[in-house]
Amino acid sequence: MLGLSFEKLLVVALIAAFIIGPDRLPLYAGRLAELMRSLRGRTEAAKARVKEELGDDFDVAEWRQLDPRQYDPRRIIREALTEVDAPAPVPAEPPAAESSIQRLIRTSRNRAEEEGVSPVR
């Protein structure tokens, strides 16, 4: 949480309580609670909008696969260097339906091409 431990947050809260004073502390605590409720509502609305726009086949697991924190550059380089090039297998069955992420990428590329912007590859 941005490098803040519980002890540091407690010290900041005590300093704020001392500076604000006991008279205005309930007012500012109420404002902070209102801000937190507002932020929580906005994040829930954003999640709902993303789910609505991506459709029913939206899968959170697909997004987790794209999380850059899961990649170790040393492992990726080691696997790339030790990888033996094998001939591409011939698919025996037709490809599966397009996933929501693939559809999102395709539509964003199409929109970029329509607007005359070079799409990122």
C-alpha cells in the first residue's frame, strides 16, 4: 500500500487529529468516509461498465493472464534461449470462438485504422 505500514498510518492519523483538533475531527472523519464511499461506488460502476461493454464471454482469468507482474524476465530469456524450434502443428479442428480480449484488440485496431492512427503492435 504505497510503502505505508500500519504504524506510519497511525502516526499520520495522530498528527492529523492533533492539528485538526477535537472540534472539527468528526466533520473531517465524515468527509473522509463520504470520499471512500464515493470511490468505492465509482470503482463498482467502472467494473460494471467494463463487464457490460465486453459482453457475456468476459472472463477475469483472461485478464489475469495479462498481468505483467507474473512475468520474470530471467525465466522468459532462459526459456527463449533453450527453446528448440519445432514445426508448427497442423490444427486438427477449427479454432475456438474468439475470446473477449481478442475481440477487444481487434476492434481497437480497426478503430485506430479508421481514424488514421497507426495501431500499436
